[in-house]
Amino acid sequence: MSELEENRLLDSEFQTISSEPLTGRLNLETDLGTIDLLVNKEAAEFLISVLLEFLAEGAGEDAPKFTVHTEQ
């Protein structure tokens, strides 16, 4: 991989460690190896919100194919 190429996400998986408090391990397989993260509820909610913002930027064939409903 050259210095100009981005580190791509190849696969991901999670393992729940505890349901109370909610904690788990997020494994991200990349071109450069595995990134192993310990996450809690707050970190997971933050990741989801950032990814939803990213997906909302999609247009045409890359437009999101789902909707998110939130309670007010």
C-alpha cells in the first residue's frame, strides 16, 4: 500500500461483554491490521450519529435506503 492510499475498512464485528452496563468490543479489520476498540453505550451512540451524518450525504445510487425515526 502506498502512502497516498487510504487505510480501508475491510470487515467489522462486535462482541457484547456486558449488557449492564452496556459494553462491548468492536473489531475493525483494515488494510493495516485490526483495530480493537472497547465501547460503551455513549461511544456506540456517538459512532451511529456520525455514520448517519455521513450516509445522509449520499446522493443517487449512494442515497440511504433506510429512514431513522426518533421520538420527541
